[in-house]
Amino acid sequence: LVDESYRRIEQVDDKVEAFLTLDEERARLKAKELEQKLGTDEAKGLLFGMPIGIKDNIVTRNLRTTCASKILDNFNPIYDATVVQKLQAAESITIGKLNMDEFAMGSSTENSGFQKTKNPWNLETVPGGSSGGSAAAVAAGEVPFSLGSDTGGSIRQPASFCGVVGLKPTYGRVSRFGLVAFASSLDQIGPVTRTVEDNAYLLQAIAGLDPMDSTSVNVDVPNFVQSLTGDVKGLKIAVPKEYIGEGVKEEVKQSVLDALKILEKLGATWEEVSLPHSKYALATYYLLSSSEASANLARFDGVRYGYRSPNADTLMNLYKNTRAEGFGDEVKRRIMLGTFALSSGYYDAYYKKAQKVRTLIKQDFENIFEKYDVIIGPTTPTPAFKMGENTADPMTMYRNDILTIPVNLAGVPGISVPCGFSNGLPLGLQIIGKHFDESTVYRVAHAFE
Ligand code: GLN
């Protein structure tokens, strides 16, 4: 499998450009080592011998980790993220590190400081972002499994654009230790795969309480694979009218209605509902995520990690020049917005207000989940767009995440599973569940798939 993975990368990655760094020598050694176990009674890990690609904002010991930023070019972490340790325990094999929008800020992977990943279904369109490399690598058959991270849609939106399965787990389900923080109250690591079953296996391997991450939660990790029964009889589905309303493309709406018909045939029922505060989700998200980012990214000062500007005569100039030369435009935009929103005199009007609205958005979801098992809608309002089409206007780019962002603000789990095509480009169905109820999300996704 490892040989096949590198063969495929050799064949297609100069076109797709999903990988930033390969770990070929170590991966082949590891594969040889595991081969010894074949045909013996020795215990084998849950992901024994499975090739996996890792988003480049998840730290890997002695393996370059850049967050697709020039400021971390040639940064070699001294430890493995908890998820990476867990993958090693499950005996999967890391193939390499995957491209992304710089520090996970973006929806197209065009904000990478190094290269622009293409959508394997049509090389002129974007793979989505920020986990564009993770979704494209799986879609192109370079790896069967990858890890992404999702702060406002960064796993689900690229999964939708690339026709693969991507899950954002409940906030707290998977350890963030070793995930380079963008917005700590929203970030979650999650699996990207070809099928729902594969996805459940990968979540199984990485989920659970971690003493190194105080926001990881001590709840049971159920057997996700066992929940794939195919049975959705009696299941109650809510479809928010805001998710199939204005701004959502006709084919996208139709693909969701078609999916609902299939689920009805299988014995589920659905009703239209409302998430009345979702119209504030985008503004709330950009205030909160940028505020958190401005604090989190303060650590990149040219002293502790990565790039250091050679053109500095004073300490203050060292900070200034390193950050001016090291960060890309989008990252600077977020740092400025966040610093502004947190500054005295503006804090109450922006940051504090946004926190209050976040609570209202979370309550919208709680109200719906009192009566329904899952919420279903599209993952994105449109299929993948052309490269360059949205780069000039950040607001159009931001609107792409309008259907995924509320899920992060509420902290609940959400999956994107392929549900059709529009002009040869994949569409994704989003299934959203109750806190820590990934099992039901998977059950519905699997029955539909
Ligand atoms: N596209 C959104 C943003 O730019 C979400 C990114 C993410 O989930 N990491 O912030």
C-alpha cells in the first residue's frame, strides 16, 4: 500500500500539488517493519499498514511542519501531536504533509505560501480549503486516509468540493495538542476518507480524552464502526430553511432534496425548521476566530520558531520585519481585524457582543435537537469554483462557509458526504448531530451512501 501511495504521488502530484513534504524513507522502513508481522499471531493495530497524509498544521516530530507559511519554512517540531502518536499506536504509516491555506485561513488553499493545490475532478477549479491538500490527496487516490482541521468548515467544505467524506468531530472529541492553533475555541482535527466506514475507523483511532489538552472531554468513545447498521427507520431529520434558501444554487438544493427522498424511503422523516440566528454566524465567526488568531499567532516573533528576518537592527524591528516578511496577506488581515476587535474601547462592542451571539446560535441548535436526531443541508452553497475567481474579494470567499460555520460555533459534529454532481463537479450533503453523537451522524451518512 505504501509503494502504491508513492507511485500514485509520483504519477499525479505534479498536477494536483497536494503534498508539501514527503516522508518516504521512514514510511518505507516502517512498512518493512510491519511486514514482519504479516502471517503471524502478533497483535495488529486498528489501521495496520494504512498510508495516511497529515495536514501541515499538525506537528510531526522531525518532519517539516509549515502550516503552509513562510514563517515556518523549515520548522522541524520536536514532538508529535497526540493524534499522530495515536496513529502510530494504530500502526498507520505517515506518507507526508499536506498543503493548506496558510494557518488554515481560507476556503480554497490559494492562500498557501508555497503552492496552489488543484481539485482532481477539474484542475482549473479549487479543491476548497483550508484542508484542500487533505481532500485532494484522498480524491486523487494518493492516500486512502488523511487528517484535516476544521475551524469554520475546513474539513467539510474541501471534502464536498473533492467528492470525499470529511468529518468535523464534536469540539473536545479529538485532542488539539500539537495542532497549531488558529482559533482555539473552534478548531478540531478530523478524518478525510473515501467512505464513511473508513472515516469511522480513522475517528476511532484518534478520538478520546488527552491530559495534554484541557479542552478534550472525558466522555466514552463508542465503537463508531458498529454504529453503521444501515438502519435509519424512525429517525427525525430537521432541514433548516436558511440552508436551502437564498444564495444556495438550484442544483445544490435539488441534490439535498433527492438525498432526503432516499432517506425517507429508508424510513426516516423530515421537516423544515429554522435556525433564526444563522444569519449572524458569519460576522460572529470572523470576529471571534480573528480575535483568537491574533492572540495565538503572537508567538511567531522570529525568536522562538522558524523564520527570522535577517534585516533587523533592533529587537522591535526583528519582530516587525519577521512578521511582515513571514506572514501572507490573509493572515495579516485576520491579525489586524482580531487585534482591533480585542482592543480597549472596542472589546465590548465587538468581541463581547460576538460571544453573546455565539450563545444564541448554539441555543438554536439545542432547540432543534430537542425534537430531531440530525440536521441536514448542503455543505456549501455552490460546487467548487474556478481558481482565482474569489481571490480579489475576501467577502465572497468568506461567504462560502456560511453553512459550515454555525456548526463550529455550536461545537456539534458535522460530516460532508458526496451526494451528486453539478457539471462534473461533486456536491456534498452535510449531516449535523448532537454533541458527541458522531455515531448517529455516521449511521445516517452510511445509510445514505
Ligand atoms: N474558511 C474559513 C476561514 O477562512 C474556515 C477555515 C477553517 O475552518 N480553518 O476562516
